[in-house]
Amino acid sequence: MYQFWNKKNWNYKKYKAAQIALNKRKIKTTWVTAKDIEFISQFIKGSGICHGARNGFEVREFNKYVKTIGTDISDTALRYGLIQWDFHKQNPEWIGKFDFVYTNSFDHSYNPELVFRVFMEQLKKGGKCIIHTSDKMETILHGYPGDCFGATKQELIKMLGGEFYTFKNKNIYIITK
Ligand SMILES: C[S@@+](CC[C@H](N)C(=O)[O-])C[C@H]1O[C@@H](n2cnc3c(N)ncnc32)[C@H](O)[C@@H]1O
């Protein structure tokens, strides 16, 4: 398991600035595909929230199947119909509210255990937390303040529990509340 931010170099202002700079540099690009979302949609129903949705692509795709809103830490969020929000923070209005919580930005967390707790709290009983990653996140240690968390599949399975799927070379962890 690798985390760029540690007790010695931790600085929230720098973390947030690094995320926003990266978001703006890649604002037109999309990691997840429509086929990925179609595949994941078979596991969900009801309504959900996507965290770290950059230009809102996955929110639009999920909305073809289920009612979905999205967030991003960047000040570009509003422009793409998202709520500007840091997924490490809990929003009392979201506690127990969703049938699913989705992110493919877990590798951008400075505290993945905290984020996972926050996501699980946002679920209704029986709801699903979906963490979508690539092998890149799990094998390459970036040494970089943006993609600041790396872990192997085994480490993520241990941390998250739940079910594990692969689809088109991407990894999907589904944890039911
Ligand atoms: C790898 S990109 C993924 C973008 C999009 N989901 C996709 O599939 O293309 C990571 C996104 O997460 C956002 N992000 C990073 N840290 C975040 C945080 N703490 N809370 C919410 N969003 C965050 C970034 O601004 C960026 O848009």
C-alpha cells in the first residue's frame, strides 16, 4: 500500500490544489467508458451518487439506468452539473440516502479508509458501494500528490471486503451495506 501524503508532508491546501490542477489539465478526458457503466448498472437500482466525476460523464451515463448525482472537489464541478465537494467529508444530508455510491477516483484519496467509511454511511441498508480501479493504480507507485494512493488488488480486497469483478481490464469492488 502506498500513500503520497503522510504525517510529514501532509498539507490539505496542497492536496486540494494538486487535485484541482490535475482536474483542469484533464477536464476533457474520461477514464470510464459507457460500456463500463452499462456493465456496472446490472448491479444497481434506485438512486446513487458518483464521487470525483470530473466532467460528469459517468453521471450522465448512469442516468440512462438509474437516478444519479455527482460530485468533484474542483471548482469546475458546477459547470458540469456536479456538486463541488471533497469526498473525505461527510454531508449530513447524504447519510443513509443512496442505493449506490460509485467512484473511480479512490486513488486520489489521502485517507482511503476514511473515504470508504464516508461512502458506506451514505448508503441505505442493502445499498452498494462501488470502487472502480485499474491495475495501474494497483501496481505503480506514482510518488505524486495527485494520484496519491496505490494498492494491490489483494490489499484493496482486504480493506474493502465485498465482491470483486473485472470488466475490460478494469477492477470493480462492490461492497453491500
Ligand atoms: C481520475 S479522475 C476521474 C474522472 C472521471 N470519474 C472519469 O472517469 O474520467 C479523478 C477526479 O476526481 C476528482 N477528485 C480528486 N480528489 C477528490 C476528492 N477528494 N473529492 C472529490 N473529487 C476528487 C478530481 O478532481 C478528478 O476530476
